[in-house]
Amino acid sequence: MACVLLNQDYVQIKIPSSETVENVTYYEIEVTISSIQWIVKHRYNEFAELHDILVSEHCVEKDILPPKKLIGNKSETFIEKRRAALEIYLNAVYNYLKKAMPRELALFLEMHVYDIFFLLQNMALQFFNDGISLLEASQSYAFDPVQLYAISERLKQPRPPLEVVDRKFDFSHVLDFNSHLKSMVVQGSNVLYGASNILPSTLPIEFSTFRNIENMTIDGYPVHKIYDMGNLRDTVKVLKVYNTGLKNIVELAMCEEVHKHIANANDSHLWLKVTHLDLSNNRIEAIDEAIRLLPHIESLILNCNVLSEISNVTLLPRLSELHLASNNFTVLPDNLHTKLGNIVYIDLSQNKLTSLSAFSKLYSLEGLDVSCNQIEEIEEIKYIGCLPCLENLRLTGNPVSTIVDYRVKVLEPFGKRASDICLDNEKPNQKELDTVSVLQALRIAREGKISAHNATEAALFSALVPSL
């Protein structure tokens, strides 16, 4: 971002071209402050309005602005001459006023969009006017990295020599709002910011001004650019990090560290209150040991990553919900119950599972979503039919869901609990329950005949073969 206060001698203002749109001529102003550059477009009337203010309030000479012309002002020759004259005018005004840099000139050059100091003035004005209502509404406030970078850089500076007299523009309003905010979103972007050469997601930021954040979302901003988490580890309860390219959890948990190794972790890296962690839409390959730095997680969401196995979840004693949709799972270990003994809900939809056997001992399981996998055989249901707490089951999108009488065949292994099962978001109707009862009766009768037949065979065998 630009900072005119620190680079007053490295400012260039040019008007390299103009364009006419619907018979209105706009002059393209190219503003460069150090390495930061952006384009502003204004028509002549806007120059005239600015000039009137600068003359009346800041003692700018009245006759230095190119005069108006009512006839012939659309000719190419005139427009080119005016373009050159307006460039000279802007540079003269800037050089005269750069020590004071009045807000009117800064707004005209759109420094409130691209310059740290004037952007913060705009934020201060917004929070002065609407801060209380925003906080009372308990709505999440969305920051972009440009705003957060401006705040971060301002904290490094002493009180700027150019402070406005009007208190509603004071930086303290930003600090006060941030210290009371409870829910925030950091919305990154890999697209150039406005008409500038600023790439938002390359800007480093810190969070020391936020004291009470409980719900935090980072979307599309690389966490390795965060160099100070401030108090967030002590306050955040719900943490969501999307679309960041995150490959492992240690990159988030220890983001400020140069060497992100779990062996170097200490109590200062613990996220003490996070109960809900959502790391969807990243590139996470494994649940690494750094998950222990968030020991109170109850709900872990890792949808749309590249996981193929479940690991280190025993480090989360309070875990009750696990979401692993759209990963690379093909098989699950038979000892899954030793890793997820107290799990209540699992989402493994949109993977490549072929069997349900791994779920057979998850006796606390209440909800299971294995939709859109590759389960083909109805016999797989026997592995979950005995789970005493299971009430919600999703199998839609599997080959098994296309067989004749799919619903009643799935419900039948649950026995007397069939009426409790919500299958594919739908409770069984009475007709289905009646059919299930018939199937159960037939099965019991069939098993009874087999048992009687087996008993007869055993008696005959005992009679024919003497006891040893």
C-alpha cells in the first residue's frame, strides 16, 4: 500500500491519456507513490469543483487551473492541450499542499482507497458513525487484507505529523471498534486491488488490536502472511479457514513461526477456546500432530481436502463431529472405533468407500453420511444395523441405492428400530414399516427353520458317532 506521509518526495502525478465516453471526456490520472501505482479518472468539472475548495480554504492561486471553454471543447487538439495543462496543475497543487495534504485533494486522488493514512481516516469515520450499531447488531464485519495491512502498518508508526483536527477521523475509533468486535471475516483476493498494482493477499497482517473475537473466518488469504495472532488464541471459539492452500494444520496453529515444527510448540501456541474448526477447501494431506494445539475441538470439518486416512484424532478427547466429505478415502481401518470411540456424527460423503464394516463398533454414532461413495452390496448394512444410537443415515448416490426396494432392504437390518431411522433425509412411512415387518418375520422364520434343521442334524450326528 501507499503511504504519502513517508514518501512525500517520491510522489508522481501524471495524466498520460484521456477517454471520451458518451460525449463526456475523462482524464486518466496516474498516481505513483514509491512502488505503488493506481489510476483515477475525473472529468474537467470535477477538477473545477476541487479547485474552488482549494482556493477558498487552502489559499491556492485562483488562475492556475486551465479555464473553461464552452465552444470547441470536444476537439482532439483542445482535449490534448487541456490534458497537459491539468497535469501541470495537479503537480503544482500537490507540491504546494503536500505538507498539509488537505483531505479534499486526497479524496480527489483516491488516497482514501490506496493510501494507509487516508484509508484509516475513512475507516475511522465509518466506525465513528456506525460502529455502535454494527456491534449491537452482532453481525460479522468483513475486512480485506488492505484494511488490515493499513492497521498493522499504522501501529508501527509514531503519531503521524499530519493529524486532522476533526476527531471523527481519529485512528482511535478503529482501535475501539476492533477491540469490541466479536465476529470477523478476513476476505483475501488474488486480484489486483481496484485500479492499482496492489495484490491484497501478498500483504502481511497482524491481529493485536482485536481483543474479543469469538468467531473468525479467513477466506482466500494465506495464513503464513499473518505475523501476529494477538489475543485470538485466547478468545476464538469458532475458527474457519477456507481456500488458503493450507497443506497441514501446523501451518495455521503456528503461523507466526519461521520454523513451524510441532516439537517447538509451547503453551503460547495453544488455542484455548476453539470448539469448532473448519478447514474446508484446502490442500490438507493429513491430520497432523499439531491438532493437539486445539485440544477442545468438538466439531472438526475437513471437507474438500486430499485426506486418505484418519490420524491423530485421539488427541481430541471432546471430538463429537467429524466431516470428511470430498476427500480421497477408499478404505477405513477395522479399528476405527479406537480412534473415534465417542463420535456422534461422521460425514464421509463423496469419497470412494466400498464397505461399511469399519463403522460396526461406533456405538455412540447418531448420524452417518456416506452418500456418493461406491457401496454396492445391501449386505453392508448389517455392519451398522446393530448400532444402538444411529438415527440419521445417508446412502443416496451409492450403487446400492438403485436396487429394487432399496429403502425397506436398508431399514430391515435395524429391526425394531427401523421406525427411528431417517434414511436419506426421510423418515420411513407406514407402508415401508409394514413391509419391513414382513421381511423381518420371514427372516426370523427362515432362521428358525435353519436352526431346527441344524439341531436335528446335530442329534443324528451324536447318535452315529460314539462319545470319545
